[in-house]
Amino acid sequence: MARSLHEVAALISPSVGEEKARALVAETAQALGMSGERLETEQCLQVLEVIAKQPGLVGISARFAKSRFHLLNE
Amino acid sequence: MTLKSASALAAGSVEQVIKSGVTQLDAQLGTKPEVVFAFASVAQPLGQVLAGLRQKYPRTLVVGASSAGEFSNREEMKSATSLFALGGDIEAHAALGRGLKQSPENAARAASERLPKQVAGLPEQTGVVLLDPLAGVSEESTLCLASMLGEHVRLAGGAAGDDLKLQHCRVGVNEESHEDAIVAVKLFTKHPTAVGIAHGHQPLTQPLEVTSAEGNVVHTIDGRPAWDVWREQARDAARNAGIDADRLPADKEGSFLLRFEAGLASGSAFKVRAPLSVGQNGSLNFACGIPRGTSFRIMQGDPDGQVLSARRAAEQARERLGRTVGGALVFDCICRNLILGDRFVQALGQMHDALDKAPIGGFETYGEIALDSSDFSGFHNTTSVVLAFGKE
């Protein structure tokens, strides 16, 4: 199921705030060469995977979001 | 057998607290407690309280945290200890992980891997988390622990306090208690528990941006020392509350910051983050990581909003439980007490009413934890978290 960049950002915004989360997701998607406003499930997970490599709270919140991403489809 | 709850509140020496507390618990419970939670002021050192309880209840799991205010049912005290016991149809296990600041992952793993995955005949699992917020990794630790325990384990809990000294916060299991640590408790029950959560804060300022930060330390906001900006932005609201932000003694800085916390926009709501102390060069030390680039507003709460949100958290827990409440653990931010003063007991009374007047045990925290399977964040501030157990 395709999801908007904002929907992906919403997975980590409770930990880092909306503006920071949106900036992280948009920058990461762009760096991965993903254009457009919507991402397929595999692309969402790729974006979270890259953010998850960051140190500290940003990385931990992305790893947590990735581990529970499947709940969005239930 | 059914699940039974009991609560107690006592002040005085550790010996007096243990004697009075155990007498109160035994009179209500009528059976050996499976687990006793102890939330102790620094007036009663946590290690001594836990050891004293273990002497009285050698086969009972005893867990606890130092606190910043203690309450039970409709009564609140300072320099006291609050106890909450569960017995009957329940099995409890707990473990402690150390070195939280160094590695929240390793500390959470050390605690979680010593807990059983399941218990025959008790299918429902609830996690209670107690941690040292001064380690500065409260959200990180909560997310790590939640990942390790799995999405079927509902989490609730609180960050330890130290009577607003903001220097030494402890958590413990049985004879062991430490700073810079996390305690994970797993409760296995026949029927589901329920968690209610609410805060009563509103934005005070326009958005501000963290321009320099490292871990939980925010150095600058909008390019200026964080503490200078905080005082300036909250000055007028503080004056209305009778606080002179420009002449704050050092021992009042913590309580000032706990009244005016940071709100991170998340959807239509605000996730609140507490600065706990002023650091070097005007930096602020938070209870969890605050990345550079974070946009936030300084928040404030009025007394009526604080009473209302406490009741809302209790009503939510009762509604989600879907049956009569048998007992509840309440983790309530110290900021509510700072804002409400003498009206704090009014908020407690409203919670007690909403929870069917069941036994309540809890403490005033430096942070609250609530994470259900659909949540993507678990650490909160300025919030009331209510963990309700059914009367079965």
C-alpha cells in the first residue's frame, strides 16, 4: 500500500516532532532517489532503514517505527 | 481466586513506613501479595524501603522508584512512601538494567531478557517501566524496551523523582536499587489491563527551533543560549503565577522548567518534553534526546485544565477496561502538583471517583510512560498515566 511522505514522518514525529520528522523523511527519500509524494511499502521501509542508522533518539525512533510498520496495514 | 489490589501511604522513618504500610496492605488484601510497588521520597531511601518490604514479604516481588511526591486513593503527602500491592490471579516478574546513559539498548536488553515470555493460564501481559530520567534517554529506553518485549505487551510507568532536587533518581528490584538504571516489570493476568493518558497543557509561545544540541542537552534555541530563551519566553506567564523568572534561585530552576515544558507538534496534539535542569553555558538538560532542528513550543497549563486532564486519563482507563476497576497505578507528572498546589488532592479525588473508588497507588514523576501496540512513542511529560486493573 502506497503511503505519503507525511504518513511515514508521522511514525517518528511523536518522538522527534513533526517538522523534524518531515525534514528527515523528505531528505532521506530524496537522497535515495525517490521522487513523488507517495512511497510503496518497500520504499517506506528503506527510508526508515536509512534514518535508523542515525545515532541517538532519531535512529532509535526509526528502528522502532520500522519494527511496527506492519501494524499500519492491520 | 481473583485479582486483588491494595494501597497504602505512610510517612516517618523507614521502619515506621514499613510497619504502617504493611499493616494497611494486609488489611485490604487478605492474601499474600504477588508484587508490591513502592514509591519513596528521598526521606525514606529506596534501597532501605525495598529491603524492609522484602523482610516482611520474603516471597513477594518488590519493585520501586524514588519519587517527588506520593499519593494513595484521595490523599497526597510529601516525604512519604506510597505502596501498591497486587495479589491473587497474577504472576509478576521484574529485572533491572544498568548503564542507561551509556547504552539504553543494552540496559533495556539486560532487563527484558531475564523476563519470561509467557505464563500458563495467565495470557495477558502488561509491562510496568520505572527508570532514571536524569540519564537523559527516557524515550530511547522506552522504545528499546517496547521493541524487546513485543507489541503484545502494553506498557505503563514512570520516571523516578527525588523531591525536586534533580540530582539522584533511583529505581530498584528487591534488594537492589540504582541510579542510571531501568526496571522492567511484567505482569501476567487472566484479563486485560487498560491504560489511560492525558495532559492539560497548551502552547504558550510561537514555534522555536533547537539550533544546537547533543543527545539530551540543548545548547541553543534560535541561535541563543537555551536557558536565556526559556526564561525570556516564559517570563510573563511565570509572573502571572507569582514567579520572577529573572531572579530564580538555583534550587528553583528545576521546578520552573517543569512548569514550562517543551511541546513537540505531532498531528493535532503536542508531545511534551521536560527540561530538567540548567547545564553549562546556559544549556538545558532534557529527560530524553532532543535532536538539532527540532521545532517546539513552550507549553503551560492552568489549574482547571490540570484537574480536568487527570480525570480524563482515569475515565479513559476505566472506559478501555470495560468493567469495574479493582485497583490502579497512577504515574502523575510533578508539574501538576506544582501548578495545582493545594488543589492537587481535588484532581486525585476526581481520579479516584472515575476509577470506581478502587485502591490507587502512585507517585509524582519526572516523566510518564504509556505505549500501546498502536503507539510509536512511549515517553511523556506533564501527563497523567493510569494503569487500571479489573475487579475480577
